[in-house]
Amino acid sequence: MASRTRSLERYDAKRDFTATPEPSGRAKRARRSPKALSFVIQKHWARRLHYDFRLELDGVLVSWAVPKGPSFDPAEKRIAVHVEDHPLGYAGFEGEIPKGNYGAGSVIVWDRGIWTPVGDPREGLASGKILFDLQGHKLAGRWELVRIAKPGDRSEQWILFKKRDAWARPLAEFDVLNAMPDSVSGEPETVAKHANEASQQSVAVEEAPKASLPPKLSPQLATLSPTVPIGPDWIIETKFDGYRLLARIQKGTVKLFTRNGHDWTSKFRTLVQQLAQLGVDEAWLDGEIVVLRDDLPDFNALQNAISADRNDEIVYFLFDIPYWNGRDLRGLRLDARRAHLAALLRDSPDRLRFSDAFDAPAPQLFKAACDLKLEGLMFKRADAPYTSARTATWLKAKCKLRQEFAVGGYAERGGAGNEVGKLYLGVYEGRKLRYVGGVGTGWDSATAAQLRRQLDAHQIDDMPFDIYTKAKRWGQGSDGPVHWVQPKMVVEVEFSEWTPEGHVRHASFKGVRTDIAASSVRQEAVQTVVAPQGVTSVKVTNPERIIDPSTGITKLELVRYYESIADRMLPHLKNRPLSLVRAPDGVAKTTFFQKHADTAMPGLTELDPDLWPGHSALLAANSADAIVAAAQMNVIEFHTWNSVAKKIDIPDRFILDLDPGEGLPWQRMQEAALLVKTLLDELGLRSWLKTSGGKGLHVVVPLSGKQTYEVVKDFSRAVTQHLAATLPDRFTSRSGPANRVGKIFVDYLRNGHAQTTAAAFSARSRPGLGVSMPITWDELSDIKSGDAWTVRTAREYLSFQSGDPWKDYWSARQTLSQPSKRLGLT
């Protein structure tokens, strides 16, 4: 240990601690528990971007610089240069190392957590092979460091790579650096903040509104999520493969109800007895009943236990408490309700259990849940109230396509007339029942006979499906004669995918759902996927196609860029009519604009055609999913109107596009932008700045949305003409290359009705795939061009930014009345 801590002398010798905010190696070292060794990965943008990988050992952080960063793909062997040890205090360092200092640049904590060595790490460090497990916010599973340097090499090179295990994933499928580029430094503080709020709210349980015990209570329902939500605001629980059950307790009397309000008290005598022992006068408790096999929920076993009246096998997992002892808790935060419920169940009988939350990165938890053959996970907002409806504050992520269906008919099993051979399934669309295919596997002979008996009691003469497609005539196929039934039975079915016709494929019967009404069955099932920042990960067709020959950027890179930026980009797009630039064959070949739904554009919203009479419906991107789906459809640029759909004729901004003449020095552009800002300031208008992603800059002025397009366009024209008249050697108000030689054309024409401008964060369909980047006015002097950021560099740049440079833009309220007077227009 002595030799290890002395190694910090090398660290100290490289740094002047009067000039850098980094911690000194001479600082007093805190004692660390030998049971838990920490690791940290710091993202460091010095002369070039790299990742500093640090493992705690013997009181210091043993460190490697990894230029390309870690990857979950075992085939990716990443160079890791062994550098000087760092003090433990460095693990929390984030900030700017000033110019002139060793390692000058920006640093963020990209990941951190616990590492567990496999074998003796000291021997591994000496021999050049360290095997270890990581448990972090982003990285998990088994990893290895192997020294490849030869004696006498100037730098001690190792390779870092992922071992093949349950966490391993191909790079083309998941790039953790692009998917999760930002700092994790706020997450523990956020979690601690929630814990503190929950603690304070637990006191508030006693102060919740007084109310009589409701005689009935409808449960809160979850919305199926196509993605795994990411962030510290979500409580993550197991999605139990069982039946939802609500318990009502009043003066020792316990009643149990299904999600549809059916009284199932008589079915679960053991649960009723144990709930009565909780010592609660009055309460509504919410949870799910399951039967466990090898500690995992088994839906078939639960059904068998219910039908055979085997109460003692059933476990009741409780996850919420909407009402307690004369207090209505529904308005409290979920984490406060859960903390109170956990305390009540601390010494509960063995069949009553608290549904614990998981404290680990959501993508890794979801993959682990699927590997364990669980149904999925539940994601619940920590700050959410309890609402008796389906909400977006409770989300369910499913590992497989699985849902309930109404049964509209059956075919007999060949050679066994008392058994069903196939069930014909449907879902309701409004009041109409739509046929979605059939299921003919997943049951044994006894179940098939029982299904036949139950269905025969509801036979009818005519087909109950109102909407259907069928290649062969009903009743004359290989399935045998079809018996139509009233759609009263609900079955749960697992299947591989939806066909283009909307039918289930490779379906397997899981059980009958007696707790769900057939009329409530809707098409729901989608495959949940892991995606960055809550964005849906689409299947990328032709992922390796080069869309920019000048850089080699592929379609997959473009889609991944839009995945990573979608949440930031969405406020600039939402509810605004779009023009899209599509490049099916890449930017070097033909591109075209699309304003209307001439071809199918999944995810995009078609606006009301009456918004623009005489034209087809306009398109809008109203979700992060839509942005990514558009990129998959070869969209490179997103251009938006200056108005939103609900006030389509009233712009809420105007834009001055500064377009330089050929060969104009960039410094002239910077000066021109500042001159435009000065004029707008004098007119009483605040303005914001972004690069165009091409040659120029965009100056954006938000408005309160009171003047028409004609008024706004006339004003922007007057501003341009004033600049050209005042500084004719710098500006021109006339378009065309001949008019802008040595000058800057200030384009006001984009402010007319139906005109568009490239949106913030949009890529541009030109060599390099530059990005239109919002910046502060103070940053203008530091950038070198209008395409200073590209789809390869933009997201990394943003991961080092502490806030939104346009934060105040969204609340700015400005009209043109006084500025027009100052400009002499009125």
C-alpha cells in the first residue's frame, strides 16, 4: 500500500494546484471499506475526446486512458493506456481544467459504481491481466484488462474489452457511448433528494386529507411503453405474471376485488386471514397475486392454484396503499405511499410481501428480467399521485409480445371431438370486434376439454367478428368446422409478432383471464426495446449504407444521432408543420423535400387538411419516436414553419438567416451576427443564436404570436434593408450570388407564410452532415464555422454543456409594435 500511495507523487508533480481545480494527491485520504471497491469513468475532452477508466485499489485510483471508450461488444478491443494513479477524491471531479495545465479541457463523470475483482487484482496488475465485474449506472457484467505493451515501450498499452455474458451486445445494436453520453454525477444526489422527500412525505401521511373509506376503488393502470424509460425519477418493480387484486380492510373485515370490481374474497381465505392480522383499521391496498416456481411467477401455476382451491400457494405482492386509517393517500407522492406501505409490511405474514424496487440502470435490469423469463418490468414515477385510470406515470415494459384477446369462435381438435383445436381471437375497436388470428397451442388435453365445455355454453349461429380478413372461407379450412361463440371469454396469448394483416403469428395460449371483461380488450402488445433517453429504437434498414461519402457516415450513425438528440430537439419541432429533406441514396445524390404524407411516414402526425386550404395534410413530428422513425425513412433535415398548427397563420418567431458570400472570412460572419444583435437590442428585441449547420448563422427572435405573417415578414424585410443601407459594404438585402460577393445576405424571405428554416439540432444534407446547433452569444467568438458540429461530434459537445443556452427563449414574450415604431414603419 505504501508504494501505491507514493505513486500519487507522480500525479502531484504534473499539476499546479493553484491553477487547477483538481484535488491534490496530498489531501487527507478518507478510509474506504474493503468490502466495496469503487470505479469511475470520466469523459475527458482535452486535445481530443477520451475516457479515463479508474479502479479503486489500495487507497488510490489505478487509471487508464481509453481513447475510444468502453463497448458492450466483446469483439471491440479498446486500447487503454495505463497512466499515473489518481487520488480517491478525483472520482467526484467534474469541471474545467484551465488552459496551460496538464490535461486542460472539460471533464464529466460518465459512469461510476462498484467493481469486484476476480482473483487477486494486485497480481493481475503485475502480470498484465485483470478480470473483474462492474456494477455501474451504465456498465455492468464481466470485463477484462490485458497488457499488450512490450518492454521498453514509451506508453504502457493495455486493451479493455467486454467478456461474453448476459450483458454483452453487438455494437451495431447498442453503442453505450452514443446511447448514454451524459454525466451521472447528479443521479445519486437526485436519488437522495427523492429519499429525503419520501421521508418528509411519510410524516405527511398523518396529515393527508381525512376521508371516509371509499366503498369501491378502481385501480391505477399502466400504459405499455415501447421503450425502457431512463432516469432517476422512475421506481422500477417486477411486472408480476399474475392477477391484479385490491384489498379493502374495514374494522377487521377484509374484501378482495379484481381490477374490474368482482368480489373474489371467497377464493382466497388464507390471504384474507393474513390481511386481517396487519393491525390496520381501514385501508385500500393494491397488489398482485402470483404463484412462485423457483422464485419466479408462474401464470399457469396460479390458474391451477385458483381452480384447485390451493390458497396456500398464492403470494400477494403489495405495491401501493391509496387509503389508510381515515386518510386519503392518493394525492401523495408514490415514494411516500410506498415507504408507508413497506413499514406496515415489515413484520407481515409470509403470504403478504412488499414489491421491492430495483436500484440499477434500467436497460440492464430489463435485459436481466427478460433473461430470467420474467414478463417484464413496471416503471412508476416517484412523484406520481394514485389515479384510478390508465396513466403515463405508470408504464409497463414487456419482454415478449403478450396480451389478452376475446374469443369469438373455435375449431374442434381432429380426432378429439370434446376438445378445442384452435381459438379464434379478436380485439375491440370501439364497439366492433376485429379478428386478429388464432391460437392452437399451449394447452394440454384437460385444458382443451375444459375450454370446449365453457365455450359451448355460449354458441351462436353467426360470426361475431365485425372486422375480419380471411384468405379462405370460414368453416372450410384445415382447422375443421368453426363454432361461433359470444365473445365473453378472455384468454391471454403470447406471440412472436403482428403480421401485416394485423394477425398474431406463432401464438401460444397462456390461460383464461376471468378478471378482465371482453369488452375492454384492445390491441396493445408491442415489443419493448432498450433505447437511449426514452426514445424508441427502430429497426434500421440498410444500416451500413454510406450516406455521406466525404466522411463515411452511415445511415445507422445518422439514426443513432437522432435517437440521442430527440428529446432536446422535440421542443423545436412539436406541433409545427414540417418540410423534410429526404436522401434515399445519400447526400451526394438526389434529395427532395416532403411537406405532405405522399408516402407512408410512420410516427409522424398528419395535421388537419383545413389548416392550409387547397393543400394536402401537413406533417408534424410530435414525439421523440417520430423523429427517429423519420430518420429511418431517410430524412436528414427537419425544417419548420414559424408558427404552430393551432395558430398556423400567426408566427411566434422570425428568423434572420445570415448567408455569406463565397470565400468570406468567418470573422466577418461573427462580426455581422453581433451587428444584427446590436440592432435588434436597440429595437427592444431579444434574440438567440444558432449555427445553420452549413455556411451561416441563424438569428432567432421569439414573438408572442399577435401579428400576422405579412406584418412579421414586412418587419424582417425592414430590418434587413436597414442593415444593408447602413452598412452596404457588409450586408445585402438582395439574394443571388452576384449580390453577395464579399457581403452577407440577410435572408428575411423565410418569414413568409409556409416558409421554413432548418430546425435546431437538425443535420444538413451536405458533405460533412453539419448540425444546426443552438449556442449562447458568448460562444460565438469560439466557433470556427457554421458547420462546427456534425452528427459525429454534436452529441459529445452537448454532454459537456451545463445547461440549455436557449433556456430563456421559451418564456420570452415580445411584440413588434414598439420595434416597428423605432424602425419608422408606423
